[in-house]
Amino acid sequence: MVTDFFQSPDPVAHTVLWKSIIGLCIVLFATFVGVEVRIGNEDEEH
């Protein structure tokens, strides 16, 4: 594991990194929920 990556003297870099990771997780979660809802609606129509 590269320890130099996590020892950045700029704490803002960590904040941006974590916000990006959390945002990506939210987008992926919303995408999966949207797919489930769409599949559920198609099942009700038939």
C-alpha cells in the first residue's frame, strides 16, 4: 500500500477525494434504484 498518497500536506485534497467518492456512490446507488423501479413498473404492466 502506498502510504505517501495519504500523507498529503493539503487537507483540502482529502476533502475533495472523499466528496468525489461519496458522490460516485450516491450516483451508483440512485442508478440501481432507478433500474429496480423501472423493472418493477414493467412487471405490473404485464
